Amino acid sequence: MSARILLIALLLVPLTGPGLSHGESRRDPFFWGFALDGHPIRTETIERVERATGLHAQMVVFFLQWPAPGAAGTFPRESLDAVRSKGAIPVVTWEPMYYEKGREIVIPQAEILGGRYDSYVDSFAREARAWGRPFMIRFAHEMNISRYHWGTEEQEYGPKSPAVYRDMFRHVVSRFRKADAHNVFWVFCPNAESVPNASYDPTASW
């Protein structure tokens, strides 16, 4: 299983989490951690990467796709438990897409905003609240590059994409708030460089 060392700065929201006593907040703005492929994440995977790097994970990022229409989605309790057992904060990269015959299928914004996935989102939120410990959701990450074109086909990616993303993000977060899943912290995660941009394509000035 491959892994990448990941550095994320949390400057706005102090977390109460693993390794902290009740009511104590972590004020150090930086967390060192790993982004791990595969699911579920197990403790032995984290330990293997820690041995290889000599670093103790303070956070562990993993990836979870949404289900295909009509399929049952899962809540990643096993991965969350494994990450927490190592004293780290779990970060779920929650991707509104699924695989069909090895091909990525991005879920259209109309299906998300129109409520087709509300039962899945609501179930996930209820299970998150029941799990009860703090974790982060990195919803539809790196939305500012055409590689991910969340909510649309890639050829539709363009000036309207920020509004599409905003509406999907707000729709999902609002359902978690209605479910009182306040132990979930939402991560807004753009890429360091927007693509396309004028450096790549002079006509892409937007």
C-alpha cells in the first residue's frame, strides 16, 4: 500500500481529539500525517508507514467514494477506529463519484442537489454522530482543477464550477448540521494551483 507524507495546517478551529484530555484544545497549528490508499485502513498499515518514515501520525487521510445509484453506502467505522487507536485524527476524503467497470463516474450535481443521495448523506451523518469522536471530512477535494470537475462532466468544467461546488458543499454540510453531527469538521481543500489557468492555456483566464 502506498502512502504520502501530508502536512495540513489547522489555523482556525482548535480540535479536541485523541491524546487530549476532555476540554483541552490543541493549539499547535500543524499536524503531520499520512495519506493512505485503500479502505479499510488498519492499524498495522499505519504502524508500517510510521516505521518506514520515523514519524508518528497525528492525522491520517484516507479515501472513500460514494455509492453507485441504488447501491448501499458504507460508513468507514473500521478505518476511523484504527486511526483513532493510533492517537491520530482521521480525515475522510469523501469523493462524490463511484467506479463502474474501472471508470470513474462523477455524480451529477443535479442528483446531489435534487436529493437522490440525501438518504446516504443522512445515514452517514447519523453514524458519524453516533461514533461521537472528532474527525474531518475533506469533501470533493481539489475542486479547482479540471481533473476532479465535481458535479459535472470534465468538458463542462469552467467559470460556473465554483458555484456548482459551493452549492454541493453547502447542501451536504447542512444535512450534517440537521443531524447534529457536530463532531465532524469540514475541510475546504483546494489544490495549490488552479488548472486550467493562463499559464497553461492563455484562453483560460477565468
